[in-house]
Amino acid sequence: MLNKKYFKYIYTGIYDSYNICLKKNNFLFYHHNIYENKQKKIIDKVSKNILSKKLIEPFYKQHTQYLINAISINKKDKINILDIGGGWGVGYANCIEAFNKKKLLNLNYHIYDLKNVCAIGEKFFKKRLGLKKNLKYHDNLEQLESTKYDIIFLGSSLQYFSDPFKILKKIIKLNSPLIIFIDTYLTDTKTFFTKQKYYEVGVPHSFINKKEFLLSFKNKYRLESITNSHTTRLGKIGEINMNNFKKKYRIKNSLNLIFKKNAK
């Protein structure tokens, strides 16, 4: 993340859509070489820890502990995971640290993300650690439909999709028994987009209408738990400073939500 001395607020501006936010700010963060270079450095750091059998830094675990716990208590011999917006694979890196060889061999980990982000994972993480069949990258939603997933995980990713409700509809259609959302930004106002400062550039970021979000799961899933997220922002844990917004747009915390599929 950027050094906190560079700015006071992470979020600026209110926009009705992703495209308007993009047009007004003229950025495309995930295709920026600053992002790619940062990710390569993180992969290098995490990979060195894994190869030397040292613990991964806590910062790179803040969104994955719920996933690790869910995998731990799953009784199936073979488990299929879908990590939506999973980037280069930090979630799987945490699995390598957490589980023994037998557990890992029976864990099929699928990542859905942008094409260039998947390419970073393939080239700099998967190849470096010699990972083969158990870690797979996908940049096309249709590629996901052929697998039945035991757990679908979104670790601080839903807010970065251009149409969060479109991706949400597709996720629910996959009929996974368990869907985990970490660091999700829900608001009582209408869904809006804003500019998030991230590294030296910016990225569109949505705040999603809470009622509409929860109604998406009606009749198919039940909400098992909802807790405040403990994401670190500008050196502070859990807090979101939105004092530069009108009160109706402010939220105090992002949320972790776990949904279980209703029994037939």
C-alpha cells in the first residue's frame, strides 16, 4: 500500500457507475506496470518464505483465514475451491503454509481474475514453486461452469468488478454449498462507485446497496454470519475514514459474510 503520509483519504468522489468513474479519472489500474511490478515483488517475498519454510507475513493472511478455516473443517476427501478475484494466488500460498502434503494433493484451487493478472500468477508464482495440476487460473467465466465448487471465496474482490451484481448472479448460479465474502463494502444508500487510491495510481471501487446484496441470496442461501472486517488501511485496522463524504455515504467498517446453501 501507499505510505500513509502521502494522503489522508483512500476514497474520493461519488459516481453512478464503474464506467463513469473510469472516464472521469482516466485510469486502468490492473493493466498498469506499477501494479504488475508490485505483485512480482510480493510473489518473490511470499515464495521465499514458503521455500525456506518461514511463515508468510500476517499482512498477506488478513483476507484468507476464513478460507483456511473452512477448508480445515470440510469433511470431503477432495475439495474444489474457487477464488474469485484471487490474483496471483496468495490464497493458495496460505494453503501451502497451512496444510500438509496429503491435504494439498486433494485440494483443487481455481482462481478467476483478469487475463494479465492470471499471467503474472502463472509465470511468477506457479512456475517458481513448481505447482502443476492443483492450481488453475481462469480469465473467462464460462470456464468455471464445468466444475462443482465446495467453497467459493471472495477475499476483498467484489468491489472491484465493473458490475458487482452481474458477477454475484453468476456466483450464486454455480450452487456452491458455501460462499465466503471478506472485506465487502455494503451501504444503506444506492450502490455507488468511487476512486480508491492504491499504490501510485487509482482504481474504481464500489459500495454496494446492502438490501439488494442480501436479496440476491433469497430462497437459495442463508446468511450464517456477518462480522466487521479487520482489513488494514493506512496503518489502521478495521477503520474506514470517509469524513470527506456526506454522512449518508459513509460506512464505518467493511464486512465479512458467510452464506450456506439451503437444503433442498
